[in-house]
Amino acid sequence: MKRLIAIILLSAILGCSNGAASQPTGTEASLQERAELQTAAFSEGRWLDVWALQSPRFRAVCKSGDFALVTTMGLGFLRGLLGIADNVPLGFEITKIQEIGESGRVWSEVTYNGQPVDFGGENKGDLWVRVDGVWYSEPDKWEAGCNPQEIFGGQK
């Protein structure tokens, strides 16, 4: 359950970005730049900046205030599951970027005390889409909007 919630939280809400080991070129470089902007905003708790880097169609179904509230609650829930106090910083680091035409995947990891947090299972990376030449993070289930029940396991 912990692993599922953490994966859903990181993939669907956080959309954290990940960087490639080699130097990216062209549109992959612009994907990396946008992903780094989002990772920095997320690390600093700037939820409205994170929201602004979400795809236009996701922003249409998940308004900024709802996004900020759900993200704050989700991160608090994750910290509680991991037993990490609110005043202890978490790190968010890009580990890999892959461009696939008009979409891409960005892999990242959460670190605590400088060590990666292992959620178990396979990390499929976060989806990014290119809209009018600009990269945006997009939850796999973007249609669900900011519904916490969907974001945290789809419980109804």
C-alpha cells in the first residue's frame, strides 16, 4: 500500500522530472530544462509553479488551488507513511530522461538524508507531453483531475 501510494503520488501529482546521464540535445534538452524547473519548484514547495508546468488539459480539470491543496496533503501523507518529520527536507533528483516523439518520460528519485528512498517496484518514469513545442508534465490519469481518491489509489 505504501509503495502504491508513493508511486501514484510521485507520478500523478508530482510529476517530478529526471535528468539523463549524458548531455541531451535538441528537444530532449528542452524537456530536461522544463523537468529541472519542475523538480526545483517541487523541492521548494512552490505548488503553483509546479501546477503551471502541468499540461493544459490537466490544468483544465485540476485548478491551481485544488492542485496545491492535494499536493500538500499528499506530501504530508507520504511523509507520515515514511515517518519523516515535516521539518526534515526531502530531495527530488532527476535520474533519466527519454524523449519519445511528442511525449517523453522523466525518471526521478526522492532522497532523504542524501539517500534514495526505495518504494519498491518498477519506476516507469513520469509522462511529459509536448504541446505546441513546449514540454508539460502530465499525470497518466490526467482525466481524473485533482480527485484525491483517484490520486491515492482510486478508492471510491
